[in-house]
Amino acid sequence: MKKILIVVHQPTSNTGLVGQILRAWGYTLDIRVPSQQDELPPTMDNHEGVIIFGGPMSANDRETLPFIGTELDWIPVALESGKPYLGICLGAQLLACVLGATVQPHPDGMVEIGYFPVMPTGMDSEHFDQPLYVYHWHREGFELPKGAVSLFEGEIFKNQAFCYGENAYGVQFHPEMTRQMMERWTTEGAHMLTLPGAQSRDEHFYQHSLYAIAMENWLKGFLCHWLGQDAITQKICA
């Protein structure tokens, strides 16, 4: 059985398009919620990789939210295993924090909520060589960790994607987003749509209609690369 460890931060969290693709490829999702006292495995021996998703909390909340400290202390286990690591939004910020980088709000109080472009940094890295319009929902960003390679940059928050080593990645945006998730986020988080830099609810859905297909195609290609699968011989990455 091929298992991917999934770390989410709320019982109601949804793995969205990421989960749909991985399940379609035959992976089982081992979902853990440390905020609900779920334990993280002592080794990665039983998992093919790990994905840490986003959440409304901060990577700086170690003292006030003990489960954040638990995750920060555990991430080196994943990195030392050599298994693929993917951090999405908060998951990327946690990785950056573990690697010694600062995570903090925008100096001018700006947020990225909605669709924004990210641009390749010229590193000629597969799947990070073309501009993308991607979905964001965050008010903090990360510095580029020492030893990491920048892959995507943005205008409001500069650092949008990086890799560390051969197969640890952090992305500031939400490639897992589905229309159903957007319905929920923009309803329950409607108060955040008035923050500086946030787009209107209507704009979220309009831009989703423009960019969702391209994002899904990018995500399939990236996940196939991340897992180290050969698309021709394995035939899972279609």
C-alpha cells in the first residue's frame, strides 16, 4: 500500500485537488491532525512522502499553540528521511522556519487573498519555468531559507516557492483549491476580503474560471515529478 502522510491543522480541513489526484493515482492518504492530538510518526518508513497543508495559525505560534511546536520539531524527521516533502502555505512557512528563515506579516499590512501571478526566478527548474496565476490566502510570508533555491517570486510577497535539497518544496499558494473549497473559504472568511490587497469574492470565482484548468495541469505534472514517478512506465500521471 502506497501511503502519503497528510498533516492538516483543523478537523474540517480539505485536501482538495491534491487529495483527489493522489487517490486517483492509487495512494492512500494517512491524514493526521496534530491540533486534535494526532501523533506524527517517528519515522517516514511507512510513507512515500508528506504534505503539510495550510491553516489560519502562524509558524510563530509555538508558545501559544503547542501543536505548532510539535510540527516544527517533527519536520526534521521528514527532511532527514530523504522522502518527498511538500509544504503548502503554512506548511511552507513551517519548513522555512525550521530552516532558519523568518516568517512575518507584510511590512505594509498587505495580504494576498485571491489569484495573483507568480514568476519563475530563472533557475530553469522543471515545473517552475513558466508564469502561473495561483490562488492565495495568507497574511504572512517567509524569507528564503539559507541553502534553499528560489523557484517562484511574486510582487506583494516576494518568495512564493522554493526547494531545499532534492525533494523538499514549499509553496506559498494553494494548488489544492477547488470551487467548493472557495465557496467555503470566502463565506467563512468573508471578513478577510476587506483587508488591503484582498480581492472581492466575485473576482475569486471569475479568476478561478480562468485559471483552474491550468493550475490542475501544473499540479499533476508537479506531483508526478515530486513523487519521482516515470509518467510513461508507471502510467499514473495522466
